[in-house]
Amino acid sequence: MATINRETKETNIEVTLNPYGKGKYDVNTDIGFFNHMLESFTKHSRFDIDVKCDGDIDVDFHHCVEDVGIVLGTAFKQEVYPVENIERFGEGSVVMDEACVTTTLDISNRPFLQFQSPIVGKVGEFDCELVEEFFRAFCFNAGITAHIIYKRGTNKHHIIEATFKSFALAIRRALKKDETLGVLSTKGVL
């Protein structure tokens, strides 16, 4: 279990993460919709996470969302690397009513994000563009290559929630343990 603290002039964040948990969470970012997405992510990834974020939400939500992604990604990397005896690759498609999103990822120590989604505008007070910012921060700090691809849907809430859940499902599958695998790379190390 990793505990990471990060304090800047814009945010003060503490995260505890166990990637092999039971889906337990205690999330407080003061951003209701973001809390809901992190809780959905936690439930479907089976991670245990505690997230406390105090930030400059009077400015907007950008710093909090991005910085939580940074800290969660850093905690993930601390817990998972060096990569050994896991499936490494994972894929998950999730439907939320009319919406469908697919995530394919590689726990590779080579960060990259391909994010294709038409979501713009807001869900309540939450800027939809922050979804991509969160996943970019998470992936680049966790050492994950992820392709998050919108398939269909019109309801922004459904599309965003399917995005978080598909990422959760893919990462849970990629982390599946198999002691016979060793390091799944011809390099011998990731």
C-alpha cells in the first residue's frame, strides 16, 4: 500500500492506494462529480483508495483533477513496478445505457495516452475536458500506455462514467497475477 502526499500552491493532496484491494474508497475532493467518478473507478478496478484533496476550486477544478491524477499515478507506479508476474495488457468495454467506451492498456513503463472522445461542455459544474487531463496525468505518472476510445453515446454523464469504468476494468485485468509469467517482455524488464 502506497501513501503519497503532494502539496503545491494550488493543491494539497494525500492518497493511499492498494491496487490489490476490494474496491473500498474514501474520496473527498470537494468536486461531487469527480468524487463519483473516482468511486466508480475504485469499485470496478478493485483498488482500495483514500483521496483527500484540498485545492483552489474557487478558481476552477483543473488543478485538483490533474493533481489527483498525478498523485494516484505516482502511488500506482510505486506499488506495481518493477512489473513481474502480471498479465500486463488489459482491455475493457463498458456500456452505460446508450454509451459505450473501450479502454485498452499496457502496464509498460512507457507512458502514452490516446484519448478519443467527443465530450465537451459541462456535467453540472464539472468541465468535461478535465476527463482527458485526469487520465493523461494518471498514465504519465503511472507508466501506462492507454487507448481510451469512445464508441457511441450522447449523455455526457454516461460517457464519462463509462470511460472511468472501462479504464478500471482494463487495469484490473492487466494486473491479474500469474506467477508463471515472469516479465512479459523480450527485454526482460519493463
